[in-house]
Amino acid sequence: MSERVTLARMPPDKSAESGQALGESAQRAGAEGGLEWRLAARGAAALVGTNARYWSSVA
């Protein structure tokens, strides 16, 4: 839940949108799959969000 809020607060750019989409797909996969997959996908979404924040601050 907290990852989704963090991504929603980020400036709207393609990286943030893909991070949020990845987080939402992680939630869908988590409902179907195991806890390990859900946690790994959320970690990837958080990493994408962090990367977007870094590049937006550099640009």
C-alpha cells in the first residue's frame, strides 16, 4: 500500500507511470501467485520509482 502512495505522489512522467503500473500488476499477480512473487514485484516497482525520482532530480 505505501509503495502505491509513494508512486502516486511522484511527478507525472513515463517512469513513474510504469512504476505504478508495475505495482498494480504486482498486486494482481500477488492475488494469483505466492507471497514471494508479490514482494519481488513490489520491490521492482519501488526501484523503478526511485530511479525516476533520481533522473527527474538530475535533469
